[in-house]
Amino acid sequence: MEDSVDLCDLQANGDENERADGAPSTSTSSPYKLFGRQNSVHQMMGGGKAADVILWRRRHVSVGVIVVATAAWFLFERSGLSFLSICCDVLLILVVLRFLHAKYAVRRKRPLRSLPELVLSEEMVNSAAASFRAKINYLLLMAHDITLGKDFKLFFKVVIALWLLSVIGSLISFYTLAYIGTIVFITVPALYDKFEDHVDRYAGKIHRKLSKHYKIVDENVISRFPRNLQRDKDL
């Protein structure tokens, strides 16, 4: 009787082991997210009114940004005037119109409209300074790592980015580049938010292929570089 119970226990344990070994793993790797993000696109953009405009949740404002950017590009690019002269002319017209309006209201004995008082609070200045300081420190840290040759990926990205900016700058003017950047900034995030799953899937495939090629370059080229200089610097 005891032998039959033991045989049953062994058979049950064997069946459980077979099911455990033969069953497919339910844990799947997390899907690839562009830029390694964890939050939604709206949260990455700040989650406020600016994010609503960029993601076209306020369509009239988004369209207004494109119209204003197009008009400004046409004005700066086609007028032949410099940026400083156009800004000074616009400010001159606004100041003269405002001054004449105030004098006209005084002569007609009409009350002047109160203008909003524009004052920078200490909290706003400290917040902007802290954010600017963090970004500057991050750029300095990147420059430090590139100078010491610690991060080849970062060095490669910076070189490619600077080279592309140099080539683009030699082909088009600064105004056109700023206009294209504005149009891209107001359209590409909205398109990505709409087709997020498809973009992440294809971006994941490209990322895996580039990682394989980088691994080959790292094993065959970068790993053969002498590391004596780096050790001497660390000492």
C-alpha cells in the first residue's frame, strides 16, 4: 500500500515537473519604447497646456502656431532685412501706437485700459535658474566623458549630430532651419502619439540591428584600443 502511494507521489511530481519544463514562459520581455520612456507622450511633454498644443489637443492654437511660424519665416527670409532690424521696427511701431492711443484717450477724457503688470517672481527666477543649471551640468558631464574617452556611443552621437548640423547649416539659412524645427516640433510628436505602437515596433527592430552592429564594432575595433592611457589618467 505504501509502495503504491509512493509511486503515485513520484508520478504526480514527475507530471508537475514536465508541465513546468514544457509550458511556455509567461514572462515576456517588455516592449521597446522610443527614447526609453516610461510615461506617456503627454507626460513627457510636461503634461500642461504646452503639451496639449504640441499634441494637437487644442487644434486652433496649434494651427495658429503654424500660421505665425510661416508668416515669420516669410517675413525674415524673403524681406532681406536682418533679424535685429525687423525686431526693432516691430517694437517701434508698437511703442508709437501705444503712446498715441494713450494721448488720444487723455484728450477724449476716456479711461485708459489697465495693462497687466509683468513682474518676474523670485520663485520663477530660481526655478528657471535651477533648470538651466541642471542642463548645463549635464552638458559639461557629457563633454567630460567624451574628452576622457569613457563613452564611445556618446562620442559617436555627438560627432554625427554636429556633422549633420554643419551640413544642414551650409545648405539652408538659420531662419529656414528654425522654421523647419518649429514645424517638426509641432507635428512629429502628435503623429508619434497617434501611431505610437507601430513606431515603437519598428524602432525596436532598428535598435536591435544597430546594437548587433555596434557589438561587432566594439569587439573587433574598440576593444583593441590600448587602455594604458586611461589607467594612467585614473591613477
